[in-house]
Amino acid sequence: MDNNELNLPGYEIPDDMKNTVAITSLDRLYNWGRRSSVWPLMFGLACCAIEMIAAQASRYDLARFGMEVMRPTPRQADLMIVSGTVTKKMVPAIVRLYNQMPEPKYVMAMGACASSGGPFKEGYNVVAGIDKFLPVDIYVPGCPPTPQALMNGLIMLQKKIDKESISKVRWYRKGADTVEVPVPILGPDLIDVRRIPDIKSKVAELSNPPAQREA
Amino acid sequence: MTTPASVSTVDLAARFPGIVSADSRPGYSGWIINADKLIEVATAIRDEFGYDLLSSVTGVDYPADGKMEVVYHAFKTTGGSIFVFKVQMPRDDPVVSSLVPVWKGAELQEREAWDLLGIKFTNHPDLRRILMWEGFEGHPLRKDWKEPFYEEELKPFKSRWPDGKHTIAEAKNPFRDNVQFPVGFDPEKYTFEDPEQALYTSLRKYQSEDKDGIKTDHILVNMGPQHPSTHGVFRAVVMLDGEDIVSLKPVMGYLHRNHEKIGERNTFLQNMPYTDRLDYFNSMSNNFGYALAVEKLMGIQVAERADYIRVIMAELTRIQNHLIWAGMMLNDLGAMYTPALYAFEERELILDIFEATAGSRMMCNYFRFGGVARDMTEDALRKTRELVHDRLPGKVDEMDRLLTDNEVLVSRLKGMGYLSAEDAINTSMTGPMLRASGVPYDIRRADPYSVYDRFEFDVVSRPEGDMYARYLVRIEEMRQSLKILEQALKQIPAGPILSGKPQYQVKIQPGEAYGRVEAPKGELGYYIVSNGKPNPYRYHVRAPSFINLTSLEMLCVGEKIADFVAILGAVDIVLGELDR
């Protein structure tokens, strides 16, 4: 095993002890362990999911990054790859899945639809990007992104993990930093629970236009 | 070329005087039936005239005439051209009797027409919303219904950078999001009616009974929308007695991306890349059907070389679809990954050809009206020849050798998920599902389009009607596709790849057209109505994945829950097309 990545720069290790001894910080050890075994949630939404499967298959082989273990249950997954168009009907389920994932957890918006709604943004059943509900770590552009693009996104995620510190990540912080996202409700249209007061005032405003109130 | 839809030897008006009249609007064809006599006439169409396969049911909204129209497309499983009949209703109260008693295949499609257009079908066994959720406000495909991000009626839109300032859709919506709420809506007082309740009550009533003095009860199992074996975000609600399935309802719409509403705003050519994303495994076949439908409306011929390229692309698509299907099927049976990885290896090689020719691996956007977008280079042709002659036949044989006699596969598939030929026709099954039930119905032969009449190939069918037959049909179809490819690669002529000039805006006469192809999953049809504007007035996709699920309950009842995954896998669904 090559532990060059684990070793803190500046500490010379004798040649005969290389690959057996490493001098490093707790943060670096922790990040090194996590970045090398990111387990994605086996969760395909649309077209992008096919490219995600292709990235798993022999030509691209995600196993090289320690990411081949797709978990069908959110309880064992670290990374949610939102691979496709997020619809209003589906988003309560996605939010629930995210809430069920244990920390540390990451979200990748794969493709144009998951990032912004993409070509289907104008659709009445489409959520214009999963970032309206979940905190997204990595956006991968493309429609669909090629497996190469997806892998680039995953390498970017590894770099992001490398920069984290146990004392600063939000899930180990004290206090009411909740990572749970309230599940939206399917009413006459999609109701984002966090925005209920806002929606209420806007509906009231639209129901009684100012011109009528004056009269 | 295909015969125009208007050619029909049946004179329905003479058989039903006063009830049926010919559709005389310019560009339209078929028959208009009095709404109250629909069942009687439809039964005659099926039994007397022999149009036994109801292919597509959809609605069109004509607010200018104050009418709603339901359009039915029927075919004979012995082959031949289309038979169109319609029913017109007043727009403010669109009610028509359901055709489910005549063709069970109308069930899901009528639910869709209710959901998106608000047409009520009386005597429908289970008329609920299907793509949207119960409680959603409005019927989106009505012409006067506007989506929250509505900008203008028709594309191309005006500049999104007026005066050099960029605007986004969110800025124009009062809620700053893709939502809209009815007047007087109060989210705090909103009583949350469980949209699931109607679904659960729609399941067949099941009486618990005493078995040997032990009282048994049923269990409800929800599979999906997040489930590794539902091929995407499909969901099924299954009622179980022990391990046996006693009732089942498919739930869909989790990937409803509003293709049809967006398609009515787009110009004709702008819809082409959207068709890619219907059945995202087979973008070339999707392009094919749409191009055929629009070419019918335009009345143009396709350049000969382009026709051959189209066939080559469509057949390569079919091979990779069936290969992946076999791999995924084995995944569903529990042989995780190995067969699927074999399949993906070949698929990559086929995608390389797509990438070299169309510029994209999956979303090819390759067909144009009258031809294709780019020529196939000599290099790509050579690569295709190598693949078709040297590699793929051996790989198909290898798949066959590995799997066909495999004991696990045989014991899991043989005799399971039986569907008789009568039921398959009655529930509007098409594609390998229909052929595995002993009906040799392949549109490439039954109603040849493009240049398929020039090739020698067999229509594969098996009489057994079980899952093993579905597997064998697909394996054999790959061989037939290779046969077509060999001939097409030999015969492909030189010449232009587009019959006219390349153009962004096509001129289309008012009228309607139904273009259909034998997609790998079944009959893929596009029903397009034009009113002479640069945008389609109505754009409907007859999706095989969607309609093939009509018989899902029939296939599953009586089987074990563990086999449900395999039965669903054998239908071969893709969610992008299912939910559209």
C-alpha cells in the first residue's frame, strides 16, 4: 500500500520504514479513509443513471476510486448522486432518502436536470434543481455527463473531502445545526414546508390585488 | 414508403349511418363516432372489421371549437395500415364511455387522458390520476392551463437578455419557484388529504379467510420508487397473501417530465432532442418515429442513403437494448453484475459508433426531417462492419451459451408470468412481449416503414407466452437485427443524406399524422396535430413501456412476490418513456 498521500509533507521517513509508518494528523487520516471509500447510493432517476452504470462497468471502472460499492439502502451510503430530472412527485422521496443517510453525507447533482432543471426546467412537474432542497457539494455538467465527467466530479469530491476538518464539519458541530431537511408536501402544487409563511403571504397578495383593495 | 393513413378500405359510415361520419377537416382522416354509440361501434371495429389491436388512445383539446376530442388508433395484428376513429365532446363537460370493456389496453391510456386533459371516462374501472398526484390543481394539457414558468405561447421565445440584462424564469414567477397555487389557498389550513388513500382502496378487495383454523390477512408491500430492481423510479403496490400476489397496482409519474406540454411549445425541430430523452437507451429509435410522423405531415421523401443510415442506427440500438436487457434481467434474477458487465462491454462499442457519427453517446439527436444530421464516415462504416461481421455475432452466441440453458434461469423463467395471445392483444401489448405470446406482429413487416421492405429477416415469435419465451425472442431478435445490418451495410448507396435543404423551421400543413416504428420495447408511436404554425398543436407519444404495463397485474397475480421483480424486468420498461 502506498501511503504517500497519508504522510504529512515535511516529515522524512527512512526508506526502510516507508509504507509501514506514516506521520500524519488525525484530520488527514480521517479524510484519507473517507475519500477512499465513498459509497454511493444506488439510486437512478433518469438518463444520467445509465451513464452512472456505464461508469461502473468495465471500460470506466469506478472501483479504481473505491466507489464501486453501490448501496441500495440510504443507511449505508455516503454519497447521493442525484442522477436525473427531479420531479415534484419524486422530491419528497428524495428528501426522505437524504434524511435517512448517516453523516458524513454528500450530494452530487449529476447532469443539467439535477443541477438546474435542464431542458425540462419549464415543465410543470419539474423541480428546477435539487439544490432547492438539498445542499449540493458537486455539480457535474452535461446532458448526460459522460462517465469521464462523472469521474471528474468524483475526484473533485475527493479533493473537497481532503480539505475538511473534523472540528469544522457541520455534522460534528455542537448546537442546532440540523442536517435534516423537512419533507415537502404534495398539495395543489409542491409545498416547500420551509417557505409556508412566504407562500401564504404571496397567495394572499395575488388573491387580493392592490387595485381591488383600494376600491 | 408507408401508405398514407387516409387509405382505409373500411366504410364505417355506410355500416353505421347517422352514427359515424367521415372526418372531413383538411389534413385529417378517420371517422367521427357519436359519443353515446362508441362501445357499439368499437365492438364492430374489433369483431367485424378485424382491427383487434387498439394501439393508442389520446385526447386533443380544441378550445376554438369548444370541443374535446378523443382519438383512437387501431391496427390489425395480421398487418396493414392504420384505422383512426374519434369521438368529440363539448369542452366544458367532456364525458365519454370507457373502452376498457372492449379493449383492456385502453385502461392506463384513458387514465392519462383524464389526468392531463380532464376527459371523464364513464365505467372506467379505476379512473384516478396517473402521472400527476391526486389533488394536483388542473389538467395540464388543456390549452388554457399555464405552467408556473410560462413565458410565451410558442417558441422561439423573445430574447432572454432584453436590453442586455439577463432574466431567469424564477424572476417572473411570484413565488420565485416552479410553483403556482389557486386563489385563496392557505398552506397552513390545507388539510392534507392523503393522495395514497385512493390508490390503496383501488386495490382489489381481498377477503381474509380461515385456513386450517388460522386466520390470515393480507400484507401491503410498496416497491419503489427507490428500489434497485424497478429500473428507475417505478413503484408498485402489491397486496400479498403470504408470498402470493393477489392484487397489484403500478404507480407512475415519478419521472413525468412533461414532454407533451413542452413539446407543444417547442418548434417541430426543437422536439427532436427531447425525443432522445424518452427511452434513453434507444435515442435513435425515438428519433426515427418522430421523424416519420413529421415527414408524413410534411409529405416529403427521405434521401435514400439517409434511410439506410437510419436503419443501421435503429438496428444497432435494438441490439444494445436487448443485450442490456438480458444483462439486467439476470441482475433481477440475482446473478448480480456479471452478465450485465458483459452486455455493457458490447454496448460501449456500439455507443462509440453513435459518438463518431452523431457526436453523442446516448442523446444522439441525429435524425432530421428528410434525412439525418451528419453523414456516416467511411471510418464509422468500417467500424460498424467489423462489429457486425466479426464481433457481435460471437458475443450474442456467447450470451446465448452462457445463459439459455442455465438451470437457474430456466427454472426461474419457464412457465412464469404467462400471458395468452388473446390477452396480449386485448391489453395492447406490442414488441417482444406480444411476439412471445405467439403473435408474430412486427411493424417492420406488418406495416413496413423506411426501407425495411428491402431486407430479408424473420419475425421472431414464440408460442409459449411465458418469461422464457420473452427471453428467447429477444436473443433471436438480436440475430435478426444483425442480419438486417449485414444487408444494409452491403446495400448502402452513396448520395445526399438530406432530401431538402437543412432548415431550422419547417413548413407544415395543417393536419394530423401518426408515425410509428418498431422500437426495441414495442410500438413507439407519435401522434402529431399541426395547425400550420411552426409548432405542433398536439404532440403525443405512444410509449410502449407505458402501455405494456397494462397487463402487469394480469402477469403477476398468482405468482410469488420474489418473481415480481423478474416479471417486471421481462416487460422491459424505461422510466423516461413510461412517464414521459
